Amino acid sequence: MVVRGAPAIAIAAALSLAVETSKLLSEEQGFTGTSKDAASFLINKLEYLVSSRPTAVNLADAATKLTEIVTNSAASATHANQVFQAYIEAAETMLEDDVASNKAIGSHGSSFIQNLKKDLNKLSVLTHCNTGSLATAGYGTALGVIRALHADGVLDRAYCTETRPFYQGSRLTAYELVHEKIPATLIADSAAAALMKTGRLHAVIVGADRVAANGDTANKIGTYSLALSAKHHGVLFYVAAPLISVDLSLASGDEIVIEERSAKELLNTHGGLGEQVAASGISVWNPAFDVTPANLISGIITDKGVITKTGNEFDIKGFAHKTGSSN
Ligand code: MRU
């Protein structure tokens, strides 16, 4: 949990291997193998990195793309260093692409929501967990939409949940909102339904770790409860994520692997960092993510535009095809 947030984990993994690779390039002895050995060296490291984050798609997606690049490079390279150089350039491009993609998500999301809520001068939104600059290469996904709404002068207030048990909301999102001087209020996770009941909230915007082909979305634990409450109170519920977060190989969210984390996050104070407060001997279930079914989601805000429903269903495959994003 030193690096967290699905996109930030993918970028940190790609760049940390780029640092190791550039050290090999600069050492006199360097790497003594062939270009094919260099590709195998990188691919083995990427496979190891992917195992650290089963729920999110970003790391696996980055590893697949980087594997393809080093494999292609090794096919024509005459020296291992050429493969390493190709890897470093691709990892650096990923960093730039993530920021650009987040800015596009922000802009699409803000225009779309403003268009839906034309009758309102200003609107208030709620977000969960942390999806900002501290979870991505920069700008953020769901928090990027909030930033864009604020920049467009239409945001009345952003509410953020604490996000128990690890407090990404109070530690990170609250910090980013204060830093950006965005009018913001922190609430306990359990206060969300009461806030919706007041009628002061117009939309919930959350990030995603993985979206299945039907729109079911895995995100931080507690997202599902927020979506149920939003449905009950007639509040719009949006997922904001780059289109690469959609895993078309999974028909539904039932196939998404949910990572479980240490019992200490619940037993101890400060999300596991402080002293134990729960009774010794109690058993703990601590899934880090949950899956929100597509029927509770109003739309998916991506870097290519907003995916809305045709009838009761998302046609994500069709959207990817239409926007030229399908592989
Ligand atoms: O456990 P974390 O802090 O890594 O969880 C982060 C989230 O759940 C985010 O909402 C998700 O990764 C999307 S980040 C843009």
C-alpha cells in the first residue's frame, strides 16, 4: 500500500522496471545476454509485478502492452540494449498517456453532467476512495471529473467519504481537494445515505479497478453500497475510468477476482497502522473491493466519451468499436 490506486500502480511498476533497465544500460558490465535474453528478462519481471494486484486491470494491461513492445523489439534488435531502450521509451510514454487520458475523462464527464443538469447553476457530487493525482499519473479519473466541474465553475461542493478501512478518502482525497481549493466536505462512509436523503447531492462519481463487458464494475469496497443508496434516492451514479479499464474478456463482474487484505486494517486503528482496538480472537473478512452491478450505474465516463445505456444495457464493445478503441 505504499503505491496504491490502480493507474498509479501500473505506472509505478512500469517506471520502476525502466529505472532498473536504465541502470543496466549505464553499467559498464551491463547486461551480457542477447536481445532475446533481454526481452525474457523484462517479461519475467513484468509477470511477477502483475501478481501484486489481481482486481485492477491497469497493471495487467500495461504489462501486456510492454511485453508486446519488447517482443517486437527483440525480433529485429541486434543488441540487448536496443530492447531495453524500447522498453524505457514505452514506459515513459505510458506516464504521459495516463495524464492525457485523465484530462479527457474530466472534460467528457464535466460536459456530460452539465448537459444533464442544465437547470442547475451548480451541483454537488460525492466520491469514494481516492482517484486523483495520488492514484494516477496525474489529474485523476473520478476526481478529474470533479476538478473539471470546479474549473468550469459549476461545482457547488464535493463530498468525499472516509473510505474505511484504509481511509484513502480522508487521507488522500480530502488532502487533494483542500490543496486544489475545491469546496469540499468529508463524511463517514455510513453517512452517505443520509446525505442523499437531504436532496443536496446530484451525482456520485467513483473510479474503477476493472469493468466487465456488461458494465459491472469492481471498485473500492463500499462502492456497491453507495450505488444502492443512489438508486434508492434517485441520485445519478457514474463510474469514471479510462476505456482500458474495461476487460472485454469478462462477461460479467462475477468473474472479477476480489483481493482480500490484512485483518489488521480492521482490527487496529488508522487502517491497521495503529494499535489494536477490536477484541482479540474475532475473525475478520476484509475484501478490498466490491462489484457494483451495471443496473445500478447511470453511465461510464471514459477518455473516449461517456458510455450510456441503450435500453437497460451498456454496449461497451460497440462503443469501443465506434471510438476505434477495440483491439
Ligand atoms: O486500495 P487502493 O487505495 O489501491 O484502491 C484504490 C481504488 O479503489 C480506486 O478507486 C481505484 O483503484 C481507481 S483509481 C483511479
